[in-house]
Amino acid sequence: MRDNVAGFGGDPDRVTVAGQSAGAGMVNFLAMSPLAKGLFHRAVAQSHARYARDPELRYLSTSYRLPADAEQAGERYARAHGARTVRRLRALHWSKLVDGHHPVDTAVETGGPAGPPLFRPVVDGWAIPAGYHETYTRGGQNDVDYLTGNNLDESGAVPQTAVAALRAGRRTPRPGSPPVHVTLQEHVEAAHRKFGQLAGEFLRLYPATTDDEAAAAASRAARDNSRLSTHLWGRDWSRHTTRGLHTYHWTHRAPAPGGGPRRAWHGSEIDYVFHNPPGGTASWTEQDHDIAETLSSYWINFAATGDPNGGGLPRWPAFDPDAGTVMELGARFRPIPVADPRRTDFWTRFFDTQQAW
């Protein structure tokens, strides 16, 4: 792209890489790879940039494997497909490998039904020299402008209007997707699995006595987890960089296809970033178009200058590790607290007990 974009009227000194979900994970890894140094100047990672000690990194799209784990998983996969050598694996018809299934890495314990995709990046010491914690501690990432954030109804959080259907239906998490807890039993059991000795404190911060209260509490916890994880990631990322960083929390609940409940689901911001209304039955209102005009302008400004501000848009403050705020995009356009102080303290202490990825 950098070497050829001038032929299409582009600027080789203003290349932006952008991705959402697994694509955001790839943006994160490009930003950590010395092989990509100088190839791009801005990065957009829409769901997710996660703190290096967030245990969700075990299985989300930003997770990775070490070489020994990847080699062992590859051997198991090859044997399962009747190929005990690389030569035989290469000789397999493509349909034997692309069979519509998403293989899960069952060797990773996640404390729940969700597991990571089997095939995901490898920290091999060359393309990706080190994991998040080591890279950010020594300032080994590429110094680029960064824009990243997450959505209101993702990472296990759902609107209350969707809870009844989720509770009644059969939920089978896809690889790399967080579990959704919509009953009191699920909420309590998940707390003890994830937090151990801190479970009692967690349940006092996110209390519930009924299924509906538990669904709401679990969603609040998932949102706090995401926002604080991104905030702590930003603190580490910005420690050794000179370029700008802007973080957001997308809160607009978009009309759902088929007339389902509005929600700010995983990926719902994409149509607004491109101001490209979806087809089908998810009809946009005038408000949806207004929000899309603002959101797309932020992204255009960022790609052009490294700063989303300009053109009379609501002011989006640059990331400040000490401010404890994030830019709300969607329902309103304003800085909001990442989380209340008690919950911020809880999550920070919990993360500090976890493995550094």
C-alpha cells in the first residue's frame, strides 16, 4: 500500500490500517511487528485493544500462541485430518481444510464454554518478537497515531430488551466470543470461576437477587471490564510513544435486521463509520444519519491528520492516563468516566493478579 498508493492518488506518508474485532487484533499485532515499521502511520482498532493482564486475552481475537503451543496444535490438527506429514497435509484437497467449521483450541482453559480459535497469531520472536506486556514495557511498538475503543453491547454485554430471548434460546458461543450471563445462577457461578477470592467483592459491586437483575449486573460488569481494559492498555501503550491516542465507547443502539431490539452490538458502528446504511429491514432514522455524519467525519479527520477533531465536531480529548475518561460516541458525543472509582479499583487490583500476556 505504501509503495503503490501514490499511483491511485493517495499519500504514501499518510497510510492508515484499520480493522474491527479480529481485524482489530491484526492491527494490534501489526503495531507490534518490526516488519511493519514505517509501512503505516495511523491505526484504527475497533473492538478491541485489551490490557496485557486482562484474562479475556486468553481467547479473544487479540489472543496469541507461543511457538511450542502452535506446533503441537498443528500436529493435532494434521492427525485429525489424516495427514501425518507436511507433504501429506499440502496434498489434501482444500475442501478437507475449509469445511465450514471453526476449530477451537481446546488446550486453553477459559473457565467457560467459549474457547479461542485454533488458528491465531504466533509470537515467534521474528514477525511478532514479544507479547503485549513485554513489547509495551520496553517501548517496542511502532510509534503511530492510534484510535481504538469498544461497544456498549458486546464482550458479554447485552441490552435488557434482548435478555428474554437469550434466556429462552439455546446459546452456543462461537470461538473467540465471550459468554453472556442472563440468569442469577450464571452470574454467581461465573463470578466464582473468574474472580476466585475476589468473587464476594465483585458480587457486592454488581449485586443481583433475580434473573433480570443478574442479567443487568453481568452486562454492567462486562462493560466496565472492556472500558477499563482499554484504558489500562492505553496507559501502557502511550508510556513510550509520541503520537496521539484517542479512545471511545460506542453507545448508539442501531436498528436491528428483522425488527429485533436496537443494540450497540459488536460491529454495529461500522455502517456509521462509513455512513453506509444497511439494506434489508434495518431502516435508519434521521438521527441515525446524523450520528453517521459525525462518526464518519471523526474517522476521516483521523486518517488525514492523526487527530479526529476538526470541522466543528464535538471536541474529542486525547487519551490521558490520569483523567479516567473515555469519549462516548453515538447516543451522545462527550467524554464520560471509564467507570466509578470503586469499580476501577476492583478491576485494576484483579488484573494485577493475572498473567501478563
